[in-house]
Amino acid sequence: MGIIWTIIIGFVAGVIAKFLSPGSNEPAGFVLTTVLGIVGAFVATFLGQALGWYRPGEGAGLVGAVIGAILVLMAWSMMSRRNA
């Protein structure tokens, strides 16, 4: 159930991060944004567990997932600019 919850939170976090991220004027699709949000939620969960903020099996909350999604979106934006 924890993975499903992380995916749902990541979906919402990806949508929120799209509006909050500095490079949000780039035309990334809805699917790409939500997938990167889900990846960001998993990154936030992994880092939070590694740093002791979350217990094993506990996922990142919405705020942590949004921050993780923003970081992943910023990294994606930097890599896509470099390839262009």
C-alpha cells in the first residue's frame, strides 16, 4: 500500500511542482510532469528514510514529495536544455 500511496502523492506533487518550479514555462506534457512528480516522490521517500526523517516503509508527505518533484523537474529541465 505504501508504493501506491507514494504514486498518488507523486502524481499530485508533480502537478503542484509544475506550477511552482522556475522552469514551468517549458512545454512539458502532462504525462511527463506527473511521471517526474512520481519519481520525485520516490526520491523524497528514499532521502527522507536515509536521513531518518521517515521510518522504513513510511513514504514522504505531500510537502516532501513536492520538493522532490521540483528537484527532479529542475534536473530534467537542465538536462533537456543541454541536449537541445
